Amino acid sequence: MASNEEPVLSDELILEFEQRIKDEEAEKIPLVCQDEPITRLEEEYQDNEPFLKKVKNLSKTHDRIRRCRGDGNCFFRALAFAWFESALSDNNLYTARLVKLKETCELLESSGFEKLAFEDFYDLTLQQFEQAKASDPDMLLVGFQSSESSNSIVMHFRFIASAFLRIHSAEYEPFLIDEMISIDEFCSMHVEAFGRESDHLQIIALSRALDVPIQVVYLDGGIDDQCAVHEFWPSEEDKSKTPIKLIYRPGHYDILYNKN
């Protein structure tokens, strides 16, 4: 006799189904978008008073945002794009970052990465960085909207963060006491894994490995009218440098721009 009961889905199948829906929604958005007025966020949160207050206060000092696809790589993609973009208008900064980018090969090898594992990602990242300076600024966005080049850059930046954490494991492993995993396990599961979301350790690692200050503006539903700002400085001496700014909403990073 046939049963009329509905089939019971396992937790694993439910999570897989939910992730597939998220992935399909994410793919409707470019990997990196054209920048847009910050007022778009006001429209987005017009029915959410706590968020709206924060956005209105934020718009006094910031005028644009640039969205990135919410595919789990948004921190690395946003940071990489902003790192490229902010160097294009300053020849000295561009030269310094080109040197730093070339030094990442030594960083990866000294942390135990085989050259064969990262050289394709590195070569494409270097090529895009050099082309960005030599061509129309709009071509930077075109490069970051191409899956092949954009995802290669994301992977190279993930490897940079992983290499830094592995080399400085004694400093950062204590942060993982609650997870009861080693820094090598953390890097394998949470840093090098494509599509895995990022947190403070990944931000600290890239800030220090690339010698770039990063400010993350937190937009959430808290009672304060102002967004909290988390600052990541490679060293005390770097506090005179202009930081890259990202805006964080629960589970997602985009790029934030100051008013000129």
C-alpha cells in the first residue's frame, strides 16, 4: 500500500537546496558592479528605520558604494578591486603595490605553497594589475566582471591571507581556541576555500600582508544612529595612509567611497 506521507529531507539536503537558491540569486548580480549613489541604500532601507538612520548619517561623509556579488567571496573581491582601483590615480602608490604584489610569490613559497598551486592565479593577477595602469580605467571593471580573471584574483588574495596566517601561526592560533582547530586547518577550511565567507582574521591577514589599511563600516540594526567602524592598520606608522573602505551588512561586503 502506497504511503501518503511527504518524503522527509535530511538537513544536508535542505542546506544544499537553500545554498542553490542563494547561488542562483547571486548570479543575477555582476561579480563587481558599477558604482552607484549611496542614496540607493536609503531607498533599499526606507522601511527599516534603524538601518535608514545609519545610512543617512553615513551619506554625510560618503557618496557612493560599489556592490559585489554575494557569493561568499565578496570580501576578497571587494578588497582586491579597491586595492587595484585606488592605486591607479597615484603613481607612487601604484609602484609600491606592484612591488608588494610581486613579493607575494616569496610569501606563498615560504609558507609552504608549491609554485604550481598558485602561479596561474598570480600571473593573471599581475597581468590585470599591469593592464589596469596601461589601459582605460573602465577596463579594470571589465576585468573584474570576467569570471576567469576575477576569480583568479580572489584565489590569489585568499592564498596571500592564508600564507600570512600560516607563517604567523603562533600569533593567530590563540584566536581559534573556541573552534579547537589549528591555523592550518582554519586556512584550509575558511581562507583558501573558494566561496567561504570571511571574518576578522582574513581582514587582518590581508591588511598586514599587503601593507594596506582597511576600514570596515558596519551597517546593522543596532540602536545607535551611527555605523560602527572597525579599523585594521598594518602598523602604527600606517595610520597616516588613506585606508580602503568597505561597508559590511550581515554576511556581505561592498566597497564604500568618501565624498571628494
